[in-house]
Amino acid sequence: MHSKADIASPMHPHPFRVLETWEEIPGCTTMRVEQAGDGSGCVFMPGQFYMIYIFGHGEVPISVSGDPAKPEELTFTVMAVGSVTRALCAVNPGDTIGLRGPFGSAWPVDEVKGHDVIVMAGGLGLAPLRPSIYHMLQNRDEYGSLTLLYGTRQQQSIVFQQELADWHRDAPMDVAVTVDTAGRDWPGKVGVVTELLKGRSVDPAKTTALICGPEIMMRFSAYALLDLGVTADNIHVSMERNMKCAIKMCGRCQYGPFFICHDGPVFSFDRVERLFKIREV
């Protein structure tokens, strides 16, 4: 029997009911969940993550990929890469999972009002960026130009394909997609995501960038933006890596002087640029 102190602990997972699941691409699942009982959900900021517990398997940190304006439900997009994430991708509607959170820092969507915003995503890195995109589109008049540059390995690995198409067609946002390699049926651009910056008009004094993807992609994207004159404090990256406890106790996510779960996962590039140059960190 749990005491009140146990239930209030940040280490205590709360039960959430799975509402719906669907396959984004092979091996990648998106799910909607609501809090069991009153179904009140949780308020989170774009870029924050939850620790998701699968009974009998363990827990894993996953950033929210849904709309922050819908706190009655949470959405997560998960790639099956280990035993816990494989079990998470296998849940069905009606199943119960445990959540604790939200944890971590957020994309600075309120601080950058009035700025032009460039969102750069690589592969599944689009998932942690989606809440920021939803927020900025819902408050479109508070921002300058909005640009989404998305790159992935091949056409078959593009996540949120229908949404990207809808945004490209209907949203007041410039959307460009590229793939590293393509077959004859691919109608779009081919090349790394930084190629999408070429030829774009960027006002460095009023531009903020949000970047999420593989570390090598974030490093090259950040340096490409620096070359365009965007300052390091206006470039933000998300560093989800090796998180285990989410409350700065276990040390698994230490990154130089930082603990990703507590000081991140979102950092301005000026805070972590030095560490990006140290390949062993």
C-alpha cells in the first residue's frame, strides 16, 4: 500500500490508459494516452519528456510529440530499438502504462516571439519538435516567418508524412523535405538537411533555430546556421541521451557539467558547443 509521500514522489509512475496506436513507419509507433481515473491529463511544455513505464519491462524517456493545447491527452512517438521500446510499441488500446513527468527544459517558444523561426529536424527528431510547431501555428501572428526543414535517410523513413504534406499545402509555414538517398519515384529533394538552407534569405539578427535529430545532424545544422550569422544563443538543440532516472540522481545522462534530464534536454547551442566538439563526451 502506497503512502501519500510515495504517490507524490517524482519516481512514482501514474497509470495512463492507451487510447489509440498506429504505425508511423515500420518499427515506429505513435500512441495517444489519457490519465486513468479522472482522465485529467497533464500540462507540459513543448520539448519536455516523460518517463514511460511498461510493466514487466522497465521505463524509457520519450518526449511528447502531441499538441500542448490538448492537455487531456498525451501523444508519444516511439521507435522500437530495445526491449522496453519494443514492448511499448506493442501496446494496444485499453492497455495501461505508467508515466512520470513532465521533466526537463522546453523549446523557447515564448521567448522567441517576434523572431523568424527555423525548425530543423532529422528523422524521428521531428517528434519532439511537433509540439513547438503546433504552438507556433496556433499563435501564428506572434512570430515572423516559420520554416520547417526536414531530412531523413529515405522516403520510406519519413515520419508524419500526411501531416508534412498538409503543412506544406495549407499551413502558413515554409516546409521543405529532403532524403539522403532516393528511388526514381521520389519527387522531392535529395541531400542532407543542411542543403535546404542554401539560397534562403536569413536575417541573423531576428532568427531563432530549433534543431532535433541525430547528434551529427544537429552539429552540422548548428554550424551551417552559425555560418549564416545566426548567433549560438539563438540556436537550440534537444539532447535526449542515456536518461534513466529523470531527476539528476543516477548520473547516466551526465554530459560534461550538465545532466541532460535536469538541465536539458533542450539547450541553447552556446551552452553545449564546446562539448559538441569532444567526440568522446
